[in-house]
Amino acid sequence: MRILFEELSTPQRAGGIEAATHALDEHLGKIDVSVTRSSHRSMGDEPDLPDCVHVHGIWAPQLARRCLFWKSRGVPCVVSPHGMLEPWALNHKRWKKQIAWHGYQKRILNGCSLLHATSEREAASLRALKLKPPIAIIPWGIDCQQSDNSSSLQNSKSSIPKTENTALFVGRIYPVKGLPMLVEAWAKVRPAGWKMKIVGPDEAGHRAEIEALVGQAGLRGEFEFVGPLNGEDLQRAYEDADLFVLPSHTENFSMAVGEAMSHALPVITTHGAPWKLLADEQCGWWVPVSVCGIASALEDATQRRAEDLTAMGERGRRVVAARFAWDQITGQVVDCYQWVLGTVPKPSCVV
């Protein structure tokens, strides 16, 4: 099977679309599905006709033109909006998106063969827009072999006395991530013996705004901004941390939460992210999108014994291994490709 990923060429980020598509590409290759990536070519430089096109992201006119190109040639298109149609995202720069939505984007999406949502909540957001195509609900996979390594590391860490503990954020430094709420919540709690490490690229100058808030709150000694990390450097940041915090206003999935869990880290995130299982499985805190909600979770987490945090992290690691293994996820994706090609019955993940 030959699949073409249509995507934009963007700098590597800590997590996000790039991490998801590269991981999916890698794991599809393990089961002999050939993936070609479009991000480093221009229109007119088309590869050999694929069996199916998988479009990652929306809004960009380049992607809209590519969808039309492949539809004109009878090639089915699967579209992953990657959270770009969540209510918060639609309201951010709303007038520009309204123009694009009515000008071309709704028509493009209604012409695709299948929409891909990573959670029930994202699927509900797509249904609310009254889009016509069927929806496949498939989460992103998480590297479970990595989680096995981190489990033994966390067990050894819990037995080593520490003079300082680290809470970690990984993601874009951008308004949707809710970092102003985190700063205000941290200032309320001021957890003794803890620091907050912020990992990720600055977007639209938002880092300067957050650093100003940190300074105004008198927290410069407790917050560390290290910029984007990748590969071994990012893995080391997870391994050195004791707690993961994602205060987002909205997330369609958040691979960073899954990666933190795979490293046996307990997680604090908001109802803006579809991670209710953190509370259900007692491996973290799932709180309202508010300063008070985040502050309450921070206070609870930072007052817990190291052994308690380790136990929560280990439960999260087991959840990731059981529910988000890439072999399971990849199999569902391939079933969807085959279904839009008409070669297999409708998969159970399609609603």
C-alpha cells in the first residue's frame, strides 16, 4: 500500500503534528506500508500516484489545493485536523478562520473520504460543525518500549534523596497552552523544594510575555526556560522530572501527556485535554481549566511523598502500554486506509 502524507514544512517542535506524523510514518513502515511525505516538495512536483492521501492539518491554502488535486484524480483523502477545529482553536483569530471556513475549508473537508479524530471529544467537535464524512476515532500511539526503560529509572530515582524536585512542561509556548494560568497557580502554591522547567519553542513572542509574568510574580528563581529539546535531550528532561504539568485551554490529544506517562511521570492537566483516565486510573490530576484547578492539583502533588508520585507514575506507564501501543494504533489506521479503498469492511473505530 502506498500512502502520501500531505503536510506543511515546519520546524521541528517538541511534540505536536510533526512528532505524530513522523511516528506514524515509522510504524507504518514496519508493516510494509510505504509512506511518502510531501512537506519538502512544491506543487507540481507530485510523486507517483498513491493509493491514499492522508492530510495532516487544515487552514493552509496549500493543503486545500493539494486535496483538490488528489480528488480530481480519484484518490481518496483522509484528513486529520489535529485539534484545529476545537472551539478554542476556532475562536483564536476567529475572523480569519471564518473567511477560510466559508471560502474553502468546509468544502474541502466535506469532500474527503474520512475524518480522523484522536478522541471522542474531538469527534464531537467535528460533528457539531455538521461535516458530512465519517469519522475514525483513533488516538496517537506512544512508544511503549521507552516507557519500560523509564519505569526502572523512576523506581531507582525514588530511593535517592533530592534537594530539589522538578515539574516539567513540554510544548509550544503559545496562548493555547495556558502558561499564564500555570504561573498564577504556581505563585499561589509556591511549592517548597520544587522548580518549574518549561521546554518548547517560542511562538508569536509568547515566551517574553510568560517570562514577564514570572518576573512580576517574583518566581524567576523557580522557573527555567530551556527552549525546544529533541531526541536524547528531550528524553533526559522527562527522565529528570518528578511531575508533568500541561495547563492547556484545549488539546485534541496531547502526545506530551502520553510521553510523560510512558516515562512513569504523574501528570497534571486540565479538562481542556481529553485525559480523564488520569483521574480514573489514579495516575494524575484532571482539573478544570482554571487557576484554582491547577493550583489545587499542584498543592496536592507537591506535598505527596516521592513513593506516592512514583506509584502514580507507574500506574500511568501501565495504562500507556495497554491502551496506546503503536502496533494497535497502526493496525487501526491501516484498516481505515483499506476501508476507504473499498477492500475491507467498515472498521469499528469509524463512527
